[in-house]
Amino acid sequence: MSENSSPARSFEDVLKLSRESDDFMSETVQGPGNLTYHLDYYSTLCDAAPFNDQIVKPLQKNTCFSLDDLKRIIPLKQIAEVADAEDLEKGLNSGKVLIRFQPGEPYGVLASVRTIENREVSIPEVEYSVIGPKEAFVENLDMNINMIRNRLPVSTLTIKKITVGAISKTDVAVLYLSDIASDENVQTMIQRVTAIHYDEISDSSYINQFIEDNNNSPFPQLIDTERPDRVAAQLTEGKIAVMSHGSPSAITAPTTLVEFFSAFEDYYIPWHLASGFRLIRLFAVLFSVFSTPMYVAVITYHAELIPQDLLATLILSRSIIPFPPIIEAIFLELTIELLREAGARLPTKVGQTIGIVGGIVIGTAAVEAGLTSNVLLIIVALAALASFTTPIYRIGNTIRLIRFPFLLMAQLWGLLGISLLGTFFLVHLITLKSLGRPYLEPIYPFRFRDFKDAFFRMPFKYQYDRPEHTQTKKKERFSRSKGKRTADIDEHIH
């Protein structure tokens, strides 16, 4: 036996450790005649009503001489024999009751009377939409899978459950449509989830960090969502979903950068409106990242680029400012970040008040005190507002982070520094992958067909092909001929 291996545990070893907890109960139930049954369970995990009605009362009324007799008289579906110490430990910690004839027997029956404490299904808070379904995932894995199966009532919806976490023993489910999803993508996802070695998994965010292709990238490579309708739609595109018990969000992959700027509400409104909103979001993101660095670069190095009509306004706004542009820009950016963090950590009503009042008071005071110019204050405020247009929370955090390197490069080398750093990020995005698939698709590699649901959302009748980067078994959603609009009957009547 190796030094690191531990000796095999027995039934009594598991029960001895369990009895050290005050909520672990060992009881004796008297049956007909002189029969006695010995019960061991965690009272905090078991529901008292089914425990008394479906376990204690049947044992008091019936005579049993074997484990088969116990399984026959106890009216529970989840009841099975157990003879392994590991199975016993797992069963007791999942709300099951051990039933034995004698207290020292190394075998028995496990019957499930688990107490399930769940919050009710509520509306999405992070991905709220005016139009569309108003339900979000909860912390119960089975309930979340139920919501997906209600939307995709097909036998090809496959769920693979994996236990992750040496201590937490968290149930993780990998979901995919077996007739659509690529076998390579499925095996890659299952392999990555199975390879997670960590003691405790509290949320799917842990899994997200373990299975990403590049953990050092500031860009999220997997989409996490709280919307069952989004997960169901992405499963039909051939993607893989991962959900964990205790987490109200799911992970989907592979994904592309463009998808982070697509709100799922885009599919509930006319295509031309959805396309316009997507372009607004993309413009807002570019403005949020480059507006303040461009201001610093132009004021510091490239004053000749400023129009004559605007030059007087800028000179007047900076005439009493004692700091260079980079100092006032960083001061305002950090102020915005502090207000944002304070608003996020405080209770909702207090946070909203802090964000609004704090922004107005500090901004006005900074301008009047001569610490910053009013022009830069407007630019920073608009940039912060533009960063909130991203429908996926994680990409919003990325935008908040990468503004600061661009600010520093603008101070060092002006527009050249911004161009160099922009080229660096572009090369990084080109090499980045999501579940082994290109992250910058359909831009690189260039795939014209996937542009129908990228920067624009074309009408549904033109989306007859699934995304190429998912490498699905079935390329077509429907035939092109069926997607064409046919004339109504009354249109043929003259």
C-alpha cells in the first residue's frame, strides 16, 4: 500500500464520524413481536412528515425478516440496498435513512426522505427583458433541468451527471442534443469537467474558470446565463450546456465574441430593430474603451487634430486644471469605478441613491474645484454609461478593465500607443478559442454565412443553417424552400 493511500473504511467508521454531529440521529423502531429496526439519519436533511408516515409507521405495522421485505413494505421509490461505506456516506449526506435489523450489521437499506429547500422560480435579474419569458434558473439542479426539458421535449436531449468537488460532492450536469451536437465538443466538455480537481464547488463560476481554454485572458470564453430560453435555443444550435447544483446560472459553449453583445430579447423583436440595437451596443463598447484614451492622446500629443471651433472650448475647460490629462482621466475613471462598486455592494435602493447622488455631487465638485475639466467629465460619464449596454455581465467587466491599459498607452505614445495595444488585443482575440473553436468567428476565420446572426440579426427565414463554428451533425435547421414565404389563399383570388 502506498503512503498516500488510506485504509478502506467500514460501515461503523462512517457512522462513528457521523455521530459526532449533533444533528445525526440513531433511533430504534419497535415492530410486531420482538422485532426491532435501527435507523440512522441526519435530522436536518430529512423531512419529518414522510419519515414518520412512510418509514416509521410501516415498520411498526409490518414484520420483516430480510432487506427485500423492507423494500417491499416501505412505499418509497428511492430505496435500495447498501453494503459499501462510500455509498453509505453519500446516501446519508443526501437525506437518506439507513435501516438495519442489528446495529452492527455491515449492510442495510437506504430510503430517501430528503428535505428540499428551494426558492421559487423568479424573473431574471441580470438578463432582464421586457419581451419574452419571465423565468430564471434557481439553485436546484433538477428543477433547472426540468425547465430545459419543458422547452425541449425530445428524447435526444441528453444529460450526463458528474460529481465534482472532493468535499462538496457537487452534482454537475452536461446537457446537449445528441443528434445535433458535435461528438468532439461533447467529449471535450465532459473531459474538462471530469478533470476538475478541487475540494469545493459552490457555483458554476468555479467550473467556468476551470474549463476555459485560456484562464489568463481577460475575455470570457464561455457564456453564463440565467435564462432557460437562452440555454434551450443554444442547445438547438449544437452547443453544450453545463449546470451545477446550487448555482442559478448555466454555462454554454462554444461561443464567439460577437455573442456577448447579443441580448436574447433581440429574437423577440423585429429583425431590423434587433439589428439596430446590436449596432448601438457595439458602438457603445468601442466608445467606452477608446473615448477617454483618445482624449488623453489628442490633448497630450496631437493637438493639431482638434478642430478650430472645438479648440477654444477645450482650452477654456483646461485653463485652471493643474494636472496633466492622464491624471484627471485616471481620477475620474477610478471615481466612476468606486461609485459602481459601492452601488453594487449596497442594498438596491441605497445603491441607486449612492450612484446617482454620488455621481452628481462628486462630478460637480471636481469641476468647480478645478481638479478636472467639464469636457472630460462628460466623456467619462458617457463611457461609463456605454459600458452598461452589454447584455452579458462578464464582458462588461472586461470592458471596465481594458480601458486602463489603453489610458496608459495613450499617455506613453499617443495614438501610436493606442494602435499598438489595439493590435495586441486583436492578435490575442484571433488566437483565442472557446472549447477549441475560433473565438473571433465569423470575422476570423471569415465565414459569410454566419454574419446573418452576428452584427445583424437577419429574419428567421434566412437562418436555415446552424453556426459553422459549432461543427454540428445537422447543418440545416430547415430546408431553404420551406423558409420562403408562400402566398395566402386569398391572394390568389381576383
